[in-house]
Amino acid sequence: MLIWNSNYIMPSDLKKEIKDVIENDHLDKSKFYSSFNSDDKFSKLLVPYYSKMIEDMMKDLGMFKRSQYDFSLWCQMYNSNTDSHPLHAHYTSNEIISFTHIIDATKQSCFYFIDDDDNKIYPPHQNSGDVFAFPPWRLHAVDKVKEKDVDRLIVAGNIALTAFRRPD
């Protein structure tokens, strides 16, 4: 179910900038925060940092030299006072990889996949800095955060192929 994982600890100054944007943007504190489907508030902050991580991922997967790709990114934040993210998938047409980067983790593993029998399957890597990639059609969700006074901050994204070269 996971096709790649690693650990990247985000620099504290970048994390602070993200949290500052979220604090100014997060109006309904009963809902989890998501920058998905909003204007592009985070690109200047995130693209330079994530370009290298995604390059590393594509190299490890043997696709860096064989493909051209675009990626999209968004931020989400949850805590015990907010709702959580319901079951969903990322696949719409061109995505080949989805990923989640846990910037600030909670003690509880919140992210899970759903199998065909509706069983929850929790990836083992859910600590601060953990990144895991998965097929974009995999149904997944996030449990409600139980831990008090902790924000679970993540950056999620999709990688879409724009070209692929087969070896001769």
C-alpha cells in the first residue's frame, strides 16, 4: 500500500511561516484547516522545499530520468477541537503518486487506509517528519485527534505525469 517512505524534518522557520498563514486564514476553528481548493497561499513557501523531496522520491522509484511531472501541494491542520478528514481518494485522471508529510505528529496514529472489507489500516510511519507515498486511488481518511493542545500539521500532495519515456 505504501510505495515510498522517508523522513524529512521541516526547518523550524518554514514551519512557523506555514503556521502563521494558517492562523490568519483559519476562520472556523471547529473545522480542520485545509488549503486544498483555496487560492495558492503556500506555493512560494512549499515548492522550493518539496521540489527536492519529490526529486528524491522519483529517483528512488526509478522515474526521475524517465518522466516529466508536475506536483500540487496543500496544508492541513487538525486538533482535538476540530472535525477530521473523511474518507476520500486523490485520483482524478493524471495523478500517479499521492503523499502525506507529517510536519507535527500527535501521539496517536490518525491517518489510515480502508481495505475492501472497510478495515482501517494504519501506516507504521506517523511521526513528525515522516513522509509516505501511496497510489492516489487508495481510499484514506484521518481519525479525530484525541490529544489535547496539539496541532497535527501535514502537507499533502499529488504527483502527475506529463511525459514518460520507456527505455529503448
